[in-house]
Amino acid sequence: MIAIIDYKAGNLKSVERALKKLGFACRITHDREEVLNSERIIFPGVGAAGKAIADLRHFGLDKALTQAFKEGTPILGICLGAQIILEKSEENNTQCLGLVRGDVKRFPLPLFSFDNERLKIPHMGWNGVHLVRRHPVLEGIRPQDEFYFVHSYYPMPAADQYIIGTTDYGIEFPSIIGHKNLIAMQFHLEKSGPPGLRILKNFCTWNGKI
Amino acid sequence: MLSKRIIPCLDVRDGKTTKGIKFKENVDIGDPVEMARFYYEQGADEIVFYDITASSDRRNIMIDVVRRVAEDIFIPFSVGGGIRNIEDMREVLLAGAEKISINSEAIINSKIISEGAKAFGSQCIVLGMDVKKVEISNKIPSGYEMVIHGGRTYTGIDALAWAREAESLGAGEICLNSIDADGTKKGYELSLTPLISENVNIPVIASGGAGSIAHIYDAFTKGKADAALIASIVHYGTYTIKEIKEELHARGVKVRRTWGKSLTG
């Protein structure tokens, strides 16, 4: 069973629908025990970091996630779920889970593309990912594949070893990060067409080892 | 780098698309779910549904369409038409839409923008703007006025001022429709589009007037649009989305050109 963590942050149903379509059993839950007993965990989310962390703590899910991470359960973070696994966020100066060392930063303003076009915030729409290292969950992903992003903040791990893919939006920011049995993407897998579903499918059979 | 988005728009009445698609093979489809799946597989970056149902059970009919689309289509799609309050928004989002488009409802009650943004996040809230060119005046300094009722009613609201206000209220995106250009197939309104796009910091979708790929190219280059809404140019099989994207790419516009085979059959 795959647990989709429910902490009242955003569109969990679309992740559930995608898993269902791919033929994997899952449950949307905020029950600590259920999360700890699941084979793998998906940690989605949109919204503000401060509220997300407060809601996680309210259900005791911050500790459950930390424990599951230590026990080696495969964990997939999506969007906000790829941010609050770091130590802290510039968004309302929020203390986060600290599963990966580093910070969450806001895109600098004004932001310009390399050919000097003014870029808007949020970074919204389809963009590519430059894979800087191999990962079992990214098997079958091609350099030209694009993914759907919506965000104003991005994860910045403290060491390069955690960066698996980067994306260019005025700056080159980490868009896929990973550490042991944890992998996290800034983009919305569940809204990124076949390449997104491919990653989701890979995650659902990943044993958590790199 | 971020791709420019190509977004087909489907008008839905009583659960059926009003125009159907006529493909080059001359197949006629009027089911919005089938059409959405077709455009998804063709490489649409997003899909817009606009509900023009007038009957009293309109909500239930549209919610059913949204739910069925969401089971099949794994790209963002938005729903507009007749969304008047937070409850309407919640229902559409829970059924699986990524975004909600509000238009005249926001002019009547601008609080719906801020309340929607607070409840669901700005990324969900698309402001639809229907705009007509008018004489420049003290009241309408940009020379573009907001209109409602399909362009029959002038509101006295300046389009540029309204775009800025909506952004500050929390709109996450603007779908900018020129009533003057709509249906002409003579191209997007290329004075209005950059005027709005360069003066807000949220993405702008150009709408109204697309008749050729050159028009879409102009919307992205001269018009500074972030995305282009298209309708009859693809519904009637003049071009496929793939052909549009290949041509734009050949002319130097960054578009998403590959989306792989469907994994879900």
C-alpha cells in the first residue's frame, strides 16, 4: 500500500487518480500509524510552507516522516513536498523537516532569461530537466522530456551530492533532489503527461536503494 | 527554458462541445472528454473548458465532465463559466480541474479573486478578461475597456487597471480575450496583448483571433504572451497541435515538442 500524505495542502486527488490509472493501490491518509506501516510514501502539496509544516505537526506526521525516512521506506516529495524536506524555507522563515541539509529560496526579482527577457514569478508552465546523475526512479526519462511547474520558491540543498536534476529559469535551480530512500521533484508529476506518469510508475516499484 | 504553451479551448453546453472537432479524416466528435483526450495525445500543454450551459442543473453536468476528464488526462486543465463563489470553485477543483477561470463574476464581485486565492492558492485562479478597444479617456486611459455579456455591455472599467488590480488581489494568471479580434481569424490583438503582459508579473494567455500559425507566432513575439488559446484552428482540422508546435519551433519559439507514449492506454 502506498500512503499519500494528507495534510490539507492541495490537490491530493490528482496524485491518487494517476496512481489508480497506473494500477497501484494507495490511500490518502493523515493517520500516523498508517503512514508508518505503508510500503512507500508520497508527500505532495501546494500552498505555503508555514501552514504545511503546522498541519504536519498537528497530525504528528513530521515525526512519522522522519521515522519512515530512517527506516528506509521509499519517499517521494512533490512540489511543496520537495521543499519542506529541507531544513528551512525563506517562505515566512519556516523551520522545515530537515531530512536533507539545505534551504528553500525564493526566485530573485527581477529575473531575466539568458537572452534578457523579463521572466515572471511564479515559474508556471512546462520546462525541461537537466539530469546530473542517474537514479532508478528516472529510468526511461529522456533529455527532451518536459514537466509542469508552478512555484515561486525552489529547494537548494547544502551539497551537490543531493542534486539529481536542474532546471533553467533565469537561474539554474535544483528541480530533482534525492538522498538515500528519498526522492523529490519540484514539478507536478501527476500533471506532466506520460513522462510524469513514468516517474510515478518507477517510484511505485523502487526499493529505495540507489 | 520555459516553453510557450498552446492551449485548446472547448465550449461545452449541456455536457457536449458546441463545435465538435472535424479532423482531416473527417471524424466528428462532440464529446468533451474524447476531445480532451485527443488534444492531450496531440501535445496540448493545457486545456480550457468553458461551460455555456444555461439550464439549472448545469453544475452537475459540468462536474461530471470534469471528473471524467480528470481520470484520463494528466496535464493541467481549467474550467470557466458561471463560477460565482468559493463553493463552486471547490467543487470544480475537487472534481479534478487544476484551475478555475472567472470572468464577469469577478467584475461583479472582485472579492471572489482574493477569497479564491486565499482558499486554494493563486495558481488556481485565472482571471478571464473580455476587452474591447475604445477611445482613450480619463476613465479609460489605456483605450481598452472591460466588457461583459459577450461584449454587449461596457463596464466603465479600464482593462489595464483591472489586470493590475486582479493581480494584486491574487489572480495567478490572465486569459486575455479581445472581443474585437475574436472569431475574425485575422490574428490576436497585438497592441492589447503586450500592453497587459508587460505590465503585470503573472502569465498572460492571448485569446481571440487565431487563424494561422503565424498569428500564434506573433502572439508570442510581438504580443509577449506566455501562452496562446486556440479553438477553430484545431477544431476544424486546419492544423494539428503537433504541426503548430513544429512550425513554431522552426521559427525559433521554445515549445514542448515531445510528450511520449501514453502509459495508461
